[in-house]
Amino acid sequence: MQTLKVGIIGTGDIAPAYLRGCAPFREVAIVACADILADKARAFAASWGIEALTVDGLLARPDIAIVINATVPAAHAAVSAQILAAGKHAYSEKPLAQNRAEARPLLQAAAAAGLRLGCAPDAFLGGGNQTARQALDAGRIGEPVAATAFLMSRGPESWHPNPDIFYQRGGGPLLDMGPYFLTSLVHLLGPVARVSAAARRSFPQRIAGSAAHRGRAIAVEVNTHVAGTLEFVGGAIATLITSFDVWGHHLPALELHGSAGSLALEKPNMFTGAARLLPAGASEWQALPFSHSIEMGRGAGVAEMALALQRGRPQRASGELAFHVLDVMQALEESAAAGRHIAVESRVERPQPLPAGLAAGALE
Ligand SMILES: NC(=O)c1ccc[n+]([C@@H]2O[C@H](COP(=O)([O-])OP(=O)(O)OC[C@H]3O[C@@H](n4cnc5c(N)ncnc54)[C@H](O)[C@@H]3O)[C@@H](O)[C@H]2O)c1
């Protein structure tokens, strides 16, 4: 198996997580970066010992096979399209694009060129999500009937160095955090058939808190509280709330309820969150021992894509999975606006579980 060279476009807040997260995997090596702000790319390159290039320069490099798109959500579709047009495999940060219309051409371009299109989040490859998947597939909660997923906070503007993106088109709690919870739900329960939702934009402006922007008002262009119901093709019904309007709460992150028990996932958006099981009739939840490594971080999906590419099989954090999640999110927004159920047209297979018992840094 070859180590594929990787470039990263967008050297902002999340970029270091890719350098750290890809490092344990021999499938990939990040060798270069680029940013629309050349100075930022140079400083990043210097701190990680990689090469700084222009976006065009990076895309012209014949030795780079995969390019990670870690730009802002509004630029995802255009940058991924550029990556694919340059003949490189693309791996995008979430969401895949701002909407279906932007995302569809990416899937088509990748398929036409025989290139891979992958997308974050990849936390479903982590120990918590995989342990929950194993328990579910082993029938430990029986037939799933319901799920709940709650991601509620007062928003990231208090700390994020570039807080505007969370309140512009392509942002908001649903498009920003929804991909984690929805990807975990689809990984566990399969595709969604139909949704309904209510949404609101509670505050017309938000006040930034990070050093460079402290006190500055941010205009809000997106819904900041979205409460939805998802009906899965398999029959389970999930309640999902994503919010940047909530000071505090006591609701669990993600739970599945089945005919023979309940399963809770502490942090579906992390690689490390533990899974717990309550068998039917029991009064105490039991912590499930991790069936999979938690020594993994953001970027595992890139390494897994590189491996899948060389093995000639589908990758797990795929463009198709991300498109379905985007389709569900757009349908939720459409439902809230129209005041009726919206059918979700796309379908996707559950990604294959990772084999249990892999050593840290191993994917097969
Ligand atoms: N920050 C986090 O905690 C976090 C966590 C998970 C995922 N993400 C995702 O990662 C992505 C980036 O978020 P971030 O927090 O790093 O944002 P950021 O604003 O800190 O960084 C984005 C970088 O992309 C660059 N950029 C923007 N448009 C570009 C273009 N067209 N070409 C080249 N470079 C361009 C910007 O100059 C900036 O350096 C988003 O999709 C976000 O949802 C962020």
C-alpha cells in the first residue's frame, strides 16, 4: 500500500486537526497547504514543516493525489469543484455544500472523472460510534423504534476566530453541527425518508467574543434554532434539535431506543465519546467497553478514503453519505418554511462498520 501525498486548502482554525489526525496513518502524508491568504498559509506551513503554495500551485502539483478542502462553508462547493477539475481526489469539510444544487455537480464531476469525493465528519469511524454500531447490529436493543439527538449551545461566536461564518448562509446550528449528529444517525439507522421541522432566528445579531473581534455585532442570516422530526426508511423516528440559542440544558447528545433496550452515545461528534446500554427491564445503564480504537481524530476519513481508493472499494466518509445528510438538512429547512412534511429523495447505504480490534493507526 502506497502513502498518498495530500494537500490542504484552508489553513484556519480546523486545519491543525487534520495535520494531527492524519499523522498516525501511513495511508496519507500531508505535504503542502494553501490559503486565499498567502501569509496565513506560509505561517501554517512553517509551524507544521510542510510547503506553502498558492491554491493553483497546489492543484498543479503532480505528486499530490488528495486535497482536503478546509475552507469556509460558502467556498466548499467551488473549491471542491476546482480540486476535482485538477484531477485530484477531494475531501471536503462539512457541509459538503450549502445546498443540493451546489452539491450535485460535485458528485457528478467525481463520478465522471473516476475520482473520490469524501466529506467530514468522520467521527462515526471513532470508538464511540463504532461501539454503538456493533451493539446495534448485534441486536442488543432489538428493532430500533426511536432516536433523539440534541446539539444545543449559545453558539461559537464567543471563541471562534472567524465567527461570522456561523451566521451566514452555509452556517447556522443545523448546517454546522447537524452533519455530526445526522451522520451518526444515518450510520446507525440508515437513510431518512421524510422530515418535518419548525425553526426560528431568535436574535437579529450576535456579539463576537474572540480577541480580534470582541464586541463586534454579527448579522444573523440563518435560523438559529431548528427542531425537527426524521422518519427513517427503516421505520425509526428521530427527534433532532440543533440550536445556537440555548444557554444550558440537561438533554442527552444521542440516544437510540429499540424493542429490546436503549443505547446512548455520549459525544457522537467526537472519536472518544463512550456508548452505554440499557437492556429491556434493567434499571441501570451499563458502559459498553470500546470495541474499536479511540486513538483516532479528524482526518481518519481521509486515510480511509486513501485506503479504499487503493483497495478499489467504496470509502466510508463518502460524498454520497454527505449528500444525503445535506439533503436531510435542506429538507428540514424547507419543512420549517413551508409548514409541511418534506420527502427526502436521496438514499444511501449505511457505511460498512470498521473491523473491531484494530490497532491504533490501522484501518484494516
Ligand atoms: N473550527 C472548528 O472547530 C471546526 C470544527 C469542525 C469543522 N470545522 C469546519 O472546517 C471548515 C473551516 O472552518 P474553520 O473554523 O477552520 O474556519 P476559518 O475561517 O478559521 O478557516 C477557513 C480558512 O479558509 C480560507 N479560505 C476561505 N475561502 C477560501 C478559498 N476560496 N480558497 C482558499 N482558502 C480559503 C480562509 O482564509 C481561512 O484561513 C468549516 O467548514 C467548518 O465547518 C471547523
